[in-house]
Amino acid sequence: MDYRVVLEAAWLVHDVEEIDDAIGVAVSEAGKRLNEKNMEYVEVEVGFTECPACGEPFDSAFIAADTSLVGLMLEMKVFNAESTEHAQRIAKSDIGGALRDVPLKIVDTFELLEEEDDA
């Protein structure tokens, strides 16, 4: 079976004052490290967090003392996996190998239909 696996990464950005700058640096640095390992197939986006008061989503980034923690969403397709768990292990191993020392968490896993495999 083929799967789409989504992971969340906690990315630290130092010496930054603005949220937009922190997000840009985090996405750029993650993309660069993935591309160095020829992993252009991993999609990198900023994650979203729900506001505890109103429930509205906002960019998953926080700054304190000119240091930001940015939540990134990393998504990749895994082909010919034996099970959902196998696909998750493959994705976490591949992405974790490129992004050493970056905390990762499996967020979701979707079984791909044949039409999605071609996309």
C-alpha cells in the first residue's frame, strides 16, 4: 500500500525578532537540509495551532528572548509499505536522518488511493 505521512517538527530559530522572519528561516533551513539529502519530495510548511480562547488557527510560532520555536509540518509519500505503522517508521527514519536533532512527531497517515499516487 501507498501512504501519505505527515510529521510535525519543532524548529528553533535564534536571533530573530519577528514571527514572519522566524517562519521564513525555519522553512528555508529545513528545506535546505532536506535538499542536501536529495529529499526534494518532502513538503515543508508552517504548522497551525488552535487558539485556546477562540479556537481559531494561527501560525505555530512563538518568540521569546529573540529565539523562536516554529512548528513545521513535513509531508511525504511512502510507497509499498506493509502497513500504516511501517509507512510511519519509514517516513520518520528518512526525515529524521536528514534533520538530525530535530524533534519529530507523527501527526497523521493517509492511505493513498490510486488516483493520488499519480499526483
